[in-house]
Amino acid sequence: MEKARIAKALQEATEFALTETEADRVIVVYEGIGKTRGFDLDSERVLEEGSLSLQMLQNFLQKREAVLVKEALADPDFQSRTSAVLSSLGSVLFVPIENESGLTRGFLYMDQVGRSTFLSAGFLERVKRYVKQVIEPKIHTKKTHLEWSELSSLEWLS
């Protein structure tokens, strides 16, 4: 049940990224479940092949904060990355996804190939709000405090 709920939320995040942000490629990951769109590779191979800078992704994960790179090939951190140059990387956005305890357990990554249109004022804040207000509530299991009605469905351990 939990896996299905997470998978549905990740699918919705992918659709949001592709339809509401003009992203070309999307990766969304949470609690060991991942979804990709826009890559020429099978989802299982995206993190193995050279189409994405794994060093860049690792740096984003270590920072644990949202990042928007408006023009990747003009940015010193990206312009020397072979994968960025080969894919003509444009704008890049990374937003961590947190669990109920505030720990980073996933992320939403999106980029553009050959163009940079993630430039509008407030774009990063809009996507961060989407993750906090839409995605995280859908994947969290502890949405409310314990309610009396929940006691009727307790599974008692012997």
C-alpha cells in the first residue's frame, strides 16, 4: 500500500515537472522508489550512464537544499562536466523531498536540454512550494495525530 501511494505521488510529480515547468528530463526519487521521464535510457540505467552528472547530483544531495542553475554551461560547476556538455545542458533544478522527520529521503530533479527557460522570478519558490504542499503530504504516512477512530482497526500483537 505504501509503495503504491509513493509511486502515484512520484508519477504526479513527473507530470507536474513536464507539463507545468517546461522540463525536458525529470528524475523523482523517494524512499527507494524512482521515476524518470525524458531520458533516452531505461530508468534503471539513468544513474549508471553518462547522460547525467552523478557528481553534480551527489553534490546536490550533500547540500540538502533546493538549487536552481539558470544556465548550466555558463556555471563553473557544470561547464567542465562531460555529461553537461554532451547533453547541451540548459537550466537545472533540484529540490530535496523530506520525510515526516525533516530528513532528506528523496529529490525532484529536472533539467532542460539546449535551452534555459527556468529563469522566471519565483520559479524555484513555486517548485519548492509544490514539493512541500503537494508531494510531501501525499507520501507521508503520519498526516494527523492519532484519532480515536483509528483504534478500531488496530492490529494487536500477541
